[in-house]
Amino acid sequence: MTDLVNLTTRDPFADEEDTLAGKAAGNVHIRVQQRNGRKSITTVQGLNSDLDLKAIVKEIKKKFCCNGSIVEDKELGEILQLQGDQRESIKKFFIEEGLVDKDSLKIHGF
């Protein structure tokens, strides 16, 4: 019988640890939702819980002249809501600040 040496490999079904040191662990989804008429909101979900979301929202509000808030959802966690269609601006902001990798950003919407 052969010795099984490779027992310490990574289990693909186990929960992964956050190894990105402050960056988002999974995919970050940026969506736009239509409100009434021409009004819309941009939502961002999937950010790492270790990030200071209040400071991020404050900086986004200053930089892009829009209102924003943090909404707590039982299933999805904390979600950023921003006034207007800010998808491309938010994408560029997250990449420039180093908060999210370019590969893990997913943009949804019309």
C-alpha cells in the first residue's frame, strides 16, 4: 500500500479564509436599479466586512456629489446605496483606491 502524503491540500468545498488583507473576498456586485421616472440608485454588495464602509461612503459622496447610505440586509450583509447611476465611477474609484481587484468586480444593469 502507498503512503498518502497529500492529505494537507486545500479542500475546495470548505469555507475560504480571507487572504486578501482588506480587499473583498468574493465578487463585488455593482447594480443600478430604476426608481420612478428617470431616477435611479446604484447598489454595491459583496465588500469585505473589515473595510470601513462609513468612510468609503463619505469619500464617494464627496467625490461624486451624490447622496449615499449603508443598508443592512439579513441575507446579503451590508449594501451601499448611492443616488444616481454611478456604476462606472464606483468601479474606477474601487480600483484606484485598491479596495477591490479588477477581476472581482461585476457590473449589472441596463
